[in-house]
Amino acid sequence: MSTPLRLEVIVASVRAGRFAPVVADWFLRVARADERFEVGVIDLIDTPLPVDLSVTDEVRAYLERIDAADAFVVVTSEYNHGYPAALKTALDTAKREWRGKPIGFVSYGGLSGGLRAVEQLRQVVAEVHMVSIRETVSFHQAKRKFDAAGETQDGAAVDAAQRLLRQLDWWGRTLRAAAEPYPG
């Protein structure tokens, strides 16, 4: 196996009392068990990105981290049929750093399981020249899907996470090995 892909998992929700850590921690355990990836976490609650998109030292550090990554997974909730504002700021803060890189989604929420947020995100990431992974992990009625230890017996989600990681690995290695730089 070649060098592991650098995978950054972005935790999108910054809302007080958020459920995001439960879902993110579960996915991080799954991803970190996969030797094809070296996994980091960018939790937007701990990442001070100015909404006016100005450049600060924190922004420079964030851009370096995005640039160094080979692939991304966003763990997102759905608010009012959309994705969190903090995630929009995170996507808009970088530009060329996203280009030619794959991105997958782990969503959660009520009846829709966050899938409406993911569909919107697919449009946004296409605009910044990312490759959206087809497989999505989605937790409908998410708070009912995890036990007190943060584990899930949701077989569809467990299976989808493995498929997402396989697809992310293929796209990440293919894009990293491209003979020419992305022509963005």
C-alpha cells in the first residue's frame, strides 16, 4: 500500500447542545480503523473563521491544513432544510485549496437524515472543483440510532461508511496520482 491519504473530517455544527460529536466520533473511529487513511479533525466550533472572509493567522493555518489534505468528509446536520452557516463560511474561506480533491458526507437529522443538506452541499463543492463521493452515510432520527456509548447498530449506515471510505480512497489516490496538476 502506498502512503496513506490525509483525510480531514470536518465537523460542521457549532450549535449549542449539538449532536455532532456523537456522530463525528463514531465516524472517526470507523475511519481511523482504516489503514488507508491518516485522519485529522477540523471541528468548526474550534476553528475561528471570520464570516467576512478576512485573512487572519487562524485562517492561514486553516488554509494550510485544507491544502495539505488529500480528501475530506463533512459531518453535517440539517437546519431548516439546509446545512450549517459555519460550514458555508468554511467552504468559502478556501478556494484553490479544495480543487481536485474528493469529499464525502455523513449527515444526520430528523426524518430526512440530513440528506437535503447534502444535496445542497454537492452543488457547492462542485463549484469549488471538488469531487463529491456518491455514497453518503445518513442517520434518520439520529438521536435514536446511537446508544449511550456513541455506538450504532444501524447496519445501513455501517455499510455505507465502508463504501464511502472505499470510494474516497479510490478517488483520493487517483486524483493524488494525476500526471498533471488540476487545471482549475
